[in-house]
Amino acid sequence: METIHLTDPGTGAEAAILAGFGFNCYRFRVPFDGRPIDVLWSEPGFETGQKRASGSGIPLLFPYAGRIRGQVLRWKERDWPLEGDDRRGNAIHGYVLTRPWRVLQQSARRVVGQFQASIDDARLLDMWPADFRITATYELSGTALQSSFLIENPDTRPLPFGFGTHPYFCVPLGGSRAELCLVELPVRQRWELVEMLATGRRVPVESPDAYRAGLPFGQMNFDDAFTALQFDADVCRCRIVDPAGGRRLTVEFGPEFRECVVYNPPHRQAVCIEPLTWCPNGFELSERGIDAGLRILQPGQSLPCGVVMRVE
């Protein structure tokens, strides 16, 4: 499977994207002191396109991020069959993470990809209430990887959706003691989960100051959806700090991402910090009158958003 390689000539930072497999940016590497530091974790052999799409790099989750109860979406008195299986009988993570995207632009430091249901897989028009278009841009700038996204409704019908990114960040960041790394999460509440589905109840986190100051990675065991995020000038900043390696990764995103899922994969080589525009299972919660972030774009409307990952 063809890999798109990006390089920043000033710093030597590099990124690699599989356009044919969900436009997944599966490598972001920054050299420090003559040694490359991997920021993103990917399963060996991921570049073949034969590994689990949601288990490496930065899977893009759209038009639903996370779980939806069951395998069918009931919307406007019609049933829409869904994809993905969380091994609990629920659909998960949407349609675009496994499919080929079109490359619209490419240069040494920047690449733009796009997926539109009616163009790239017309079968999806029978699997979602409206046609949809998502455009993703990755650009290297110094020791930062900037990603921007544009979600558009090209249809004549309203487009409901929830969008998220699912990056796997390496722990440690060049050091030797993963358990000593700190993960800073400016969160104040979490969604209560039953069988990994949100009930609609929000509960306070235990000591938000401790979350903001940094939780030791060795003590973390999360697969949780957090909310009531803390923003500073419309920017939420999460961090991974590696004291032994002397490196810090800052993840920045805007208020379009109102929730954040944090997940520790069982292999314990990474932590996922996932900005989401909604709480997973948002359709069910919305039907119950709970504001879970479900967005509905009218024909011609769009939503721009972005995430920046910076290593220092």
C-alpha cells in the first residue's frame, strides 16, 4: 500500500500517511539530539493495510466516533445499517477509517485528502441519512504536526454526525520509564458508562487538579469519555510529559471538540487522547433530550476543526 511521506527540512521531523487506508497518519517522528523520537505508536506492519484500522496511528472516526448501541441507527423513521463491531454487539468508529481516500494536494510538508460517500463508496448512501464529505490536511511545521478537518454536507438532506480523532501516542517519549510519564488532562467530569455505553449521567472526576497536574501513566487504566473540558482562550491542552526522556508532547484542540476519550491499550505502549465533537452513543442520548454533542449540518453547511501535536 502506497505511503505518503512528509518531511520538515528544518527540523527533520517526518510523518507518514496511508491514503488508501482511512488517510491514517501512522507515523510522526521528531529527531532530538541526533536520535528520532516516535510520537505516534503503530502496530508493526500497519503500513501493509492488513492490521486493525482503529488500533494504530491516528484513525479518523466519522460519521460516528466511538460506539452506537446495536448495529442499526434509527433516524427519521428509517433504519440505517451500521459498520464496526466492538465485540459487544455495537457499531463503532464509523465508515471512513477503513476506506481509501483521494489525495487532493501534496507537497514535501503537507498533504490534503478527502472522502465523500457518493464519490468514494456510493453504497454508503444506503447506510447513512445523508451524503457526507470530510477533508483532512496534515502539515509538518517545525516539531509540530498540524491537522485540520472540514466536514461538509453536500446533500439536500440534513447530515447528523459525531467526529473524532483517535491518536495512539507513544509512552515513553524517548525515555526508558513509561510508568513515570505524566498525562495531563484538563477535565472536570466523565460520562458514566454501562457496558461501555454512556448512560447520559455526568459524574465529577476525582480531584480535577490532579488530572490537570498530571497522572502517572503507570497508574492509569482508562477507557473513559471525559467532558467539561477546561479551555484557555478557546484552546484545550492535554500533555504527555516524559521526565526521563526530557520531552513533552502537547495536544491542542478547539471548542468544536467538547469531549475527550482517554484509552490505555492493553499493550501499555501508548495512550490515546481522543478529541471528539460528541459523546459516543450521542444519538440515543439526544433522543432522550440529553445534550451529548450530536451535530446536524443543514445542506451546504460545514464544520471546520483541528488538532495540533507539538513536541518540545
